[in-house]
Amino acid sequence: MAITTALSNAFKLELLKGNHDFDNDTFRVALIKENPSGTYDATTVAYTDLGSDQASGTGYTSTFDTISTGAQAAIATGYPQMDGTTAVMDFDDAVFTNVTVQADGCILYNPNADSSANVIAVFDFGGTVSATAGDFTIQFPAPGASTSILRLA
């Protein structure tokens, strides 16, 4: 079907409700498999929405309740912070180590938030990206008022 890069509508509401703690929560990234059957965009709400569209492969696990679920997106030191009049967020790159996997996109989610509305954003890779018995890295953009992966102006 389709993957469209977007901030989750549910995240916007959950943020105002205080359901995401950027000082204490651990964020994760889950890969969306090549040629998914579902549609992933701003209407994607929960990690579990991926179902069978979560990528699978050697070394890549889809077990949700263990720390080994995919890669963790650690908050970069000193964030969130202000850049002029824009609040910005930065994450360290997420690395899936020693995996063989193919993916067309990913979701950034907060397993500490309400599990029925924990997706923060969906990202389309613009094509299939793969790793073969190596590292699969999701590189987040440099922080800044016009570049941060999450920003409030």
C-alpha cells in the first residue's frame, strides 16, 4: 500500500494531554517491511497497527515487551531545547545491529505512553533500504528550528 512521512495526529493530541515524557521515556523505532499491505501516515495511532507489516529478518526482533525490540532512539544530550522561538527535539541515530532486513519505512513510537496511541511519527524511506548481516541505521536530521525531527514553532 503506502507509507507517507507524517507526524501522527494522535501524537499531537497525546502531547497536549501530557502522555509523552521527553525527559524520562525511552523511544523506539520499528521498521515497516518492504511493500507493506497497510497504509501508514498521520492516521497511524499505535505500534500494534503495524501487525504483519513490521519488518522481519535475521537479528531483527518484533517482540514488543523486551528491550531488544528493534532499536532505541535515545534523546540526544541537552534536548528538548529552544532554537530561537522554536522548541526542538533531537534523537541519536537508531541502530539495529547485525541484522538482515529490508524496510520501506519506520515508525517512531513511545512504548511508555498509552499503548493505544503511542506512535509519534511515520517515515517513508523513499524506497527499500536493506542490511545484510550488518547494521541498519536510521539517521535523524541535525537539530534546528527548520530541520529537527520534532519541532514546535
